[in-house]
Amino acid sequence: MPKSKKKRFNLLYFLIFGFMLYFCFHVYFVVNAATIKTYTLDLGEISNTIEKDVLILREEYQLKAPSAGYVSYFADEGDRVKRADLVAKIQNEELSGDEQSTLQILNRRINELKNNAAIQNPEKEIEEINNKIDFLYTDISHRIAENDISYIPDLKEQILTLMDRKKLLTGASSLGNMTVEQLEAKKAEIQNKLSSEKFYIKSINPGVLAFYSDGLQDDFSILNKDKLSVTKINKFQDKNLVSESESVNQGDVIASIINNHVWYLATEVTPEDIKVIERGKAVEIIIDKETIKAKLEDFYKGEDEKFVGLFSIEDENFDFTKKRKYRAQICYENPSGLLIPKDTVTNYENKKGVFIVNEVGSAVFKPIDTIAGENEKYYVLRYDPNALQNSENINLYDELIVSPKNIKDGQRVR
């Protein structure tokens, strides 16, 4: 073969080989770029939590019935009471609350009979009062429609007066044709009922009135907070000794007064928990979807050789008075910053970092050295919103390569 033809053949072969090589590399990069997944870096927050059974430790004391009878309260559940405030009354006879009104009706009826006064027909007067009340309601409606409201308070007062009168007449009607002697006997019965023996119960120390008591106020008091065990915490079950009935026996628990300024939560803590929850460090405790501020005050080993953690509560808004045991989430770390998925992190040349796709489509390795926290899925990098973006650092909205196992620094990925 002539030399000129041989040279042309070699050149053609070289060109074809070069084209094929270029084509293969191009296809490789196109396929590789198409299969590379990326993640756009953004701000976020992670929460590291542990879920525990917790017991409330508090200072409280029970109020007990000094005698059998019927209990009535001078304060509502959740009210704060002062030292020596009247809290409840135990009365030997059950009262309906209408005794004073009934006495007024009886006295009026007795006076009418004794003075031979003309006894009015209660039913007729009640009918007249109903008509007057209907008229006043109609008048109020018209005045509201015409925006004439200046007389409405007076009209409402008239309605209330008529309703009080109607109540008395209704009681008088129920007395029927009773004689003076029968009315006097009824009056004496009610007076005896009102003057029956009463016992008044006062608060010993200030606090919150609660209608819950499990009888273990000494075992789970703040004074005995260093004498607990995980076994006691796990075995405890809520039970309420406060009777829901108005009728009580001597010695029954009718309420408790709780110091609402100092609370503790006791729970089991493992050695792993102790590593991540520092003494005195603020944590958030979530109970029934409410977040409570607290801090780990101390932990110790109980008689069962397990660790008990004591969290002091710095939040008075949560109502701890209705039970003692709760299921809670303890959030011991809530770092915020640049949220980096762990599947974008790799070790490259003995450094932990990420590959970022730069503006020309190349992979650039950037080390991670400012980790503020982590969980199973993410690292959190500290972020200063006032700092200028720097190409040497990891920046907000950078595009990170996911699973960058075989990526090289400077490699073209797009």
C-alpha cells in the first residue's frame, strides 16, 4: 500500500477513535448527570427527644371532712386560696339552696292567715306577671331595632324584679290549702335544717384548690425527691380519693391544697440520656400537646440501681393538679441553622464534608466544621444571616450532591 494512502487510513482511524471516545465520555457525563440527585440547602431546626413516663412531685396537703354530712365549697377547683381562707362547709342536713326563699313564702302566707287578710290567688298573679314580662321583652326588642337603647337597662331590671316575685308566688302556690299550724311546722322544720350543726374548713397554707388526691403526697413530695426509685415511678397508677358525692363520711378527703409555685418531674434517665442532657440546661417537656419549660436539676441512682432524673419546672401555666403521672416528650436539643441531610455527607481526603454543584456544573468539596447539632437524618450547621456569602464556605441555597460516594473534587456533573 502506498505510504500516502496508509497515512490517510491512520488519520481516519484516529479521527474515528477520537470521535468514539468523545461520544462515550459525553454519554457517560450525560447519564451520570441525569442520575445525580441534589438537595437545595435551606434553614431548618431539628428536635432531639426522648419519651418517658413522668411523675409530678409537689407540696400539697389534704382537706378531710371532720364530720359526716353534706359538703359545699366556697371556692372553685383551680382557685388560689390564702392561708386560713374558708374553703368548704360540712352541714349535717342536706340543703337545696332554696331554704331562705321558702321561709319568705311561709312567713308571708302565715301573716296573711293570722291577720285575716284577703288571700290573693297566686296563679292569677303569676299569669299577670307573665304578661308583664312578655310585654317588657317585646318593648326591649322594638327599642333594639330602633337603636333606642337608653332605657334597656331599666327594663331588664324590671324583668328581674318580676321574676323574683314570680318565684315567691310559685312557692306560695305549692303550699296549697295548708293551715297556720301546718305552715308553722314547715317553717320550724326549715329553720332547724338551717341551724343544724356546721363545720367550716379553712386552708392551712396558701395554694391552689384541687379536687384530686392520691394519698401519696408524702411519698411524692419535694422534700422526699431524693428517695424515689424507677420501680416506684413505673408501678404508680393514678387514683383519686376525693369523693364526687356531696354526701361525705367523717375522714373523707374532700379536696387538696397544692403549692403551685414549685413543681418537679421525676423520671427514669439512662446513661445515654445523661450524656446528652446537661445539668442546669434548659429543656422543653411536651405533655398533652403543651410545651413546658424545665431543666435537669439532678439525677441519682435509686435503690433499684436505676437512675432517677429530677427536672425542675419553670412554667406555672400547665395544670398539674388533676393527676400525677403523665406520658411526656423531653426535647433536650433544638438547634437551628443550615439543615444538611446526612446522605449528602461524605469523607473525602480524610475530611468530612459535602460536594456542591457550582455555577459551571462542577462538583466542589467543602468541609463541615461548624456542626451545631444532629439527629438520625440531619446535621445542623450554625448560620449567621448577617455574614456575607463566601465561595469557600457552605452557603444558604447551595446545591448539595446526594450520595456522593464516587464524586471527585472538580468533576463535571452537569
